[in-house]
Amino acid sequence: MNTLQAIVLAIIEGITEFLPVSSTGHMIIASSFFGIAHEDFTKLFTIVIQLGAILSVVVLYFKRFFQTLDFYFKLLVAFIPAVVLGLLLSDFIDGLLENPVTVAISLLIGGLILLKVDEWFNNPNTAEKSQEITYLQALKIGLFQCLAMIPGVSRSGASIVGGMSQKLSRTTAAEFSFFLAVPTMLGATAKKCYDYYKDGFELSHDQINILIIGNVVAFIVALLAIKTFIGFLTKNGFKVFGYYRIIAGIILLLIHFFIHPLTII
């Protein structure tokens, strides 16, 4: 991976991390076209730079992020399912990360769901603020987030839909999803780095610089993307993202099967 490729992937990450379109799926697609998706460092990079994007939440919601212990316990409850399943299914998840067809199918299915989600959950009546979410609601949102272990599903999309299924408004569900992303991506980054070193790999000076650049770019782009997404989501709902996912999934399948197989195993 060179610096230009890292910047492109980081821009993609910053834009898509908080949209219900799957940042990991888009980075898998982009790295496949670059021909670097099979590299172990690329797999590490696509996980670690998500941390840069996620930290933008702490900056934008600084005062609201540092709240009562009760709020952090709710985040912990929502985070636990991802920890358990992530540890149990680590090898299976790594296998899925190498399959662009999985991404395409997930994009299609997720797109169809997003076309209907505003109709399914259109009567929010509890928790006007993320602090007011109950422990049971937090746990259920955490279970929804686990669906995003399948590349192409979208962590933010799954957790936002999970929140709306608990009768949260789109805005409240989105904000809780953002807060939940912080411990989730911290944990995912720590585990990926541990696995990378456990497998005998070491980061070179150039690779460390690439990771720093990637995180900085993802952080800056995500700062701009979050506010835009919240405003758009509040006014317009999910349909446009549903159509985008369907179109992207179809294009990816057509490219893979009829133009150029994106085999990255």
C-alpha cells in the first residue's frame, strides 16, 4: 500500500463510517480494485483507520460524551455482544473480509431493508436523548450491531435500525450508534493489532506513517460527514441510502461476474 492508496481509503472511511452503507465494504471494494486487498497490512489498515473516524465523535460530542457512569454502563452493555461474538467468530469474520461477493449481497439486502425501515419504525415514543435509553434497549441495539460483522452490512446502519426498533427517533438512534462506535472500534483496533503481532508481523517505519496519515485523513473527513448525515437523516430518512446500496450491490456483482472477478483470497 502506498500513501496515495492510503489517503483514498481513508477518505472513503471518513465519508462512509457513519452512513448506513458499510465503510468496511467500501474499503474492501476499493482495495480490491487497487489489488492490495489480500495484503495483511491492508486488512490491518482498514480496521485501524476506523478508529480515526470514530474519534471525531468524541470531538463533536465532547460535552455529551463525557456523562454519568450510568451512560457508560449502558454503552458497556451494548458493547458486550460484539466482544463475545467477535472473539468466537474471529476466523470466520476474517474469511468474510476476503469476499467481495459477500459485500455485494449484504449491500443488496441491507438496501432493501432501508427502503422499508422508515415505514416499519415510524412511531418513536421513548428516549428523546441518548442518555435516556434503558439498559434493555442498549443490549438490543448491541445485538443489532453484531450483524455488522458481516462485511457490507454497516455497523452504523445496523445499530441505528436496532435503535429505531426500540422506538427511538432516527436522531437519537444515530447519536447512540455514534457513541457506541467508540468502545467498539477501540476494541476492534486493539484485537486486530494484537493478532497482527501474534502472527509474526511487524510494522515498518513507512507503514506506521501510512497508519498515521490514514487516521488523520479519516478523522478530518468524518468530522464533516457526521453533521451532514444527521441533518440529512432527520429530514429525509433512509430511502436514498437504500437505493444507493442496491445500485452499488448490483454494479459490484456485474463487475465481479461479467467484467473482472474481484477475487482477493
